[in-house]
Amino acid sequence: MTDIVLKDIDPVLADRIRRVAAARGWLIHDTILNLLEQGLFACEAEVSGGFDNNEVDVLSEAINALKQVPAGKGF
């Protein structure tokens, strides 16, 4: 397994990690691995859940078209 070293970690972040470890009854090593994996899953979901290039182009065109519509008199 590859070793990863965290340098200059914020003390508040380190304390949060320690509190999660204590609450779950996990070792710090296991806690960091679990948090890293969960964070990675969340980031991957955000990336894969977005628009594809064609959808981005269509949405951009629609927004630009709406910008050309004159302002109404309100309601």
C-alpha cells in the first residue's frame, strides 16, 4: 500500500478527524482512509452528475438568447 504523508495539517482539521475517530471507535489511520474515500466518492458524484459538453453548449445558447429578450414592465 502507498504511504501518504500530510504535512502542515490545520489543527482544527486534525481535531475534527480525531473526534470522528473517537465517535466511530476507529483508529486514526482507518478514519483518514474512510474520510478520504467518502470525500472522493462525493467529489466523483459531483463530477459525473454534471452536464455533458452538448448540454453545456445548449444551456449557454439558451442563456444568451434570454439575455437578448427586452426587460418586461414587471408584474
